[in-house]
Amino acid sequence: MAFQSIWADTAPAAPTFASLDDSLRCDVLVIGGGFQGLSAALHLAEAGTDVVLVEAQEPGFGASGRNGGQVIPGLKDDPDTLDRLWGPEATAFAGGTADTLFALVARLGIDCDAVQGGWIQAGNRHVHLSTLQARMRQWQARGVAADWLDAAAMAQVTGARGFLGGWRDPRAGRVHPLKLARGLAQAAEAAGARVFARTAVTGLMRSGAGWQARLPGGAQITADQVILASNVYTPAALEPRLARATVPANSFQVATAPLSAAQLARILPGGEVVSETRRVGTYFRIGPQNRLMLGGRGGFADPQRADAFARIEAEIAALFGTDLEITHRWFGRVGMTPDHRIRLCAPAPGLLAATGFNGRGVALSVSLGKAMAAHLAQGTSLPIPPSPAIRTLPLHALHRIYGSLGIHYYRLRDALDR
């Protein structure tokens, strides 16, 4: 069964990029046409660097074109923890990722339905509230005009049942992710980057002081430096350690038929995006054509039938009622790490790689791509200290088994929370 996202149904026709059949040379090769790679290529080209980007499918094919389009600043760790872990500069970078994305969209004039309308992190158990309040206070101490919503306010601003409280972050917002990815690809090409689609890299090796990437037909790309921006779509043959650094979990999403005026007045009337704090929770927003969209963790096997989305559809009914018709179902991979922290690596001279965005990839990957470009073009420090090694997960080949067991365990703990 084919699953079509609401994004694919509401985006203009994809821009045409050629595939690469001939050998060439460049200063920097970017492998992967998602937000991270496209942002890096764009900013490198704007800095005057000779940059080539290759994508095995089309720009935005992977998670960048299929996610929920929630632009959320910060990382999973709270600011005080980030200060201790990587320093205040990393905390400031993380806190500014949404502003970075919205400023870039405005500067380039990308039509991607961008609205910086805020994010609500919601709790439906009493045990969640103290954690959410502490997180809010830490960002408030850093100048964020966040506010607290009690149970009555949560019901009013979300239109959902069962939330006991939450905090609202005005830095956040929403985009149409596929429009954004395609807009970034066009902007990168206009800035001077050479962008190629349907061009898979089958091998990557050191060549003298630089790098050599092999293409299927025998052509080669020679580059001084490489950004490996393929995240959980990295083939094991290309970089086996990066392929084993995360658990590639599926995120399932659904979209409803367009809401009526009465439903829109009740469900998210302020236009915020929402995610909740259960260990296996949901996230939701109003999407294109005034449709309600909701996503959450799915199985590790790709779904084959619509009934694979039954749990997600039950969540939307529990929150908003059963009078909502589901018209779209789709899924994509999310790179998860055991500690919920990104892996930024510099495993060899002239090679940068990042993976494990843990569901925060929209704002973070665009901002990190920009920071990588500045690092390679101007020598500025990366906002998160890169590791010289790629930490792989033990028994990674069994990730579907232990990942599925972990999800069942976390769902049980969610059910026992009060």
C-alpha cells in the first residue's frame, strides 16, 4: 500500500536537478539533500566555497520532507544541563535554532508556510508538571518570554482532553517541511552550489590530503572536505559506524479532512504546535488546508496497511473525539540515541558528520548545517564540540527487537505514571 503525506499532496512540483554521471572536483562535498546538507551547501556557496551536494533520491526525500514541520528550539537536555555538558555557547546555539531558521526563510523569501506562532510542551500526568515548570524557568532565566498554562488554559488553547499543564515557548513555530527543503535546494543552487539528485555515493575514502567519493557508474568526486549529512539514511557501505550510531525509528503521522470553522475555533485556535512529555507521546498541529495532523512513534517495520496506524488514530480520537476523518497516513525515519543527544563527529581530517536529531531535527539541522559551513569556510568553532569517534550502539543489528521491547516498556511506565 502506498502512503502519501499531506506535504507531498500540497507542495508545488519538485524542482528538477540533474543526476551526476561525470567525475568532478570541488572544495567541499555534501552527501545528503535534507535540511542539514542543504543548509550547509547554501551557506558554503554564499561564502564563496566551491561546493557540490549529491542526494541519492530528491532533495527532501527523507525525514526532512516527511516530518511534522514543528520548528522547536533547544535540545532534549535542559539549558542548565547543556551548560554543564557543552558550555553556554552550545546552550545559546540550541536556544536560537528556531530564530535561525525563521530568519533564513525570511531572508531568502522561501514560501513554506512559515509561522513563528509558538510551541506548547504538554503534560498529562501530575509527575510531568514539575519537570516542565523547571524547564520553563531555566529558559525564562535566559530571556525567553515563556509562560505556564494550567489545565483550564491547556484545554482552551489546544482543544484537547486530558492535559494537566504545560509551558509555551514563543520562539517556536511551524513550516511546510517539503516546501522548505525544496526551497533550500533552489536557494543553494542559485547561490552557486552544484546540486545533483538521483546520485548515490557508493564509497568514500581518503585520497591524499582530501577525499574521493565513488558513484555507481564509475565516476568520482574529489573534494578537500566532506560533510556526511545522510543521517539515518546513511548506507552501511558508505560509513558503517554512522549507520550503527542511532536507532532508526519510524514516526507515523496522520492528517484529517479539513476542519470546519467550529472545529478550528476549538482546536489550536492560536496556531501553536504541541508535543507531549510521555515517553511514547504524540505531537500535533494544524497543517495545510486547515487539517489536524498528529504523529507519534510507530513500529520499526515499515507499515504495509492502513491498520498499522490504528494506535495513532486512537490517540487523535482520545484527544479530540471520533468525528475526525483521516485522509492521509505516512511515515519516516527518526534517528534516536539512547541519551537523546545528537552525535556530531569529526572522525577523520576534513570529514564532518551529524546524526541522532531525536525528533528535533527541523530547527537543529538547518542551524547545524549553517554552523558546519562557517566552520569549514571561515574556521569558526562548531557550537557543539565534535567527537573524534563515532559511538556505535552494541548489537545494532538487533535494534528492531530491543527497540520494540523498549517502546513496550516505556508505554507501560507511561500508563503507570500519575
